[in-house]
Amino acid sequence: MYLVIPVFLAIYLGHKLTVGRSEPWLFEPAMVNLVSGVEEVNADAEMWDRMERIRTKEKGEPSRVWKISLPWE
């Protein structure tokens, strides 16, 4: 019935016992590059904000119910 759960556990445990043994579960922020690509992400976010402002100017502000019912839009 719940075939996915044992399959997931088998794959996860197999990975942890073989390849993932030396990999940490979490990385320290000092070990991760959190700086490169920030400009691109900010530019992308600004583009989406501009598109949202243009859309709301054209169509008007959607109702609160519409915003809550379609959070993925």
C-alpha cells in the first residue's frame, strides 16, 4: 500500500551507508559561498517585482480572497 516509504528509506539508508557517509548533514555558513550570484538573484527579484507592478496596474489590485486562494501565482 505505502510502497514509496520503504523504497525511500532503502535508497536513503543505502546512500548514507555508501556514498553519503563522509558528507555532513548540514554545512556551516563559513564553508558555503553565500556571496557569488547575489547580484543575479537580486536582479531577477527586481524583474519579477516590476512585472507584478505592471500586472497590477493593468488588471487592478486582486481581491484578498484571490491572493490567498492562489499563493503560487
